[in-house]
Amino acid sequence: MDDAKLTVVFAHGKESGPWGTKITLLAGIAKEHDCHVESVDFRGVSDPDVRVSILKAFLAKLQGPFFLVGSSMGAYVVTVASATFFPTAMLLLAPAVYLSGYAEQNPTPFAGQTVVVHGWHDQVVPVDNVLRFCREHSIELHVQPDGHQLLGSQLQIKLLFREMLQHVLCRF
């Protein structure tokens, strides 16, 4: 692996898999920009904090800069892990914040840049949770007229991810 290349690491949500629709879409963009792409497989692991441990073990083996993308529970996982590994950037899609059963009720994002995309009509993670999270941590937030899966927001997510990626890559 070329250590100088940026690695984009994806963390899927509770009900998804490592190569779901959003991850596949964004992985294509990362590859177009000559980035390494990794997607951690959390299937069968329902405890979010066990997932954090799995991601931390994975990230400890990486060399070079990386960009974390997480969806729902995966967004929680990358946010908690960011405190240990400080990625160059994070894109959090419908982040599972302030939910019961999660050890870190208010995880602090540690990244060069963090952006959140959330749906106004999310029935899994209330938009008020995400508004509070973004306000408390001064995070850029894009709220879409969409639900938890953000299926109607794929174009906006692609454009935002491409912009973030280009911004990160111009620093190398």
C-alpha cells in the first residue's frame, strides 16, 4: 500500500453491510481520486462499542492519512474512534447520537474537518439529537428532506463528499 495515498474508511450502519448503496457510491468517487478504499465489516456485531474496538484495531494497522465515513451506528463508531486516531476528515451520515445503549452519549469528533448529513424525517435518530450534537461541537450540518437511509439525498451526499475529498487531497 502506498503510504502517501489517502485511505477512505467506511463504517456501515446496524442494518447494512460493508458495501451498501451509499458506501458503494462514495467508494467509486474515492477511487476516481486515486484513494485507497476500505470498508470494515461489522455484520453480526450489534453492540456499538464493540464495533468501536473493531474499528480501532483496524485503524491501528493503517499507515498514512485517512478519511472516515460512517452511517448511522457507523457514524457513532467513527466519531468515538476519532478521539484516538484523528482522521483528516469525517463525513457522518445520519449519526446515531444521544441514543440509549451507547456508552458515549456525546462523543467528541476529532478530525481536521467534520460534516454531518441528516434527514428531517429520520424516524431512527431524531433530528433534534443531531442538531444538538452539531451545535455543541460546531459541526457543519446539511439537513435534507429525507429519512434515515438518506436515499433521496444521494446526489447531495456525492457532491459534498467529492468536495470534502478534493479539499483534503489538495493538502497532500
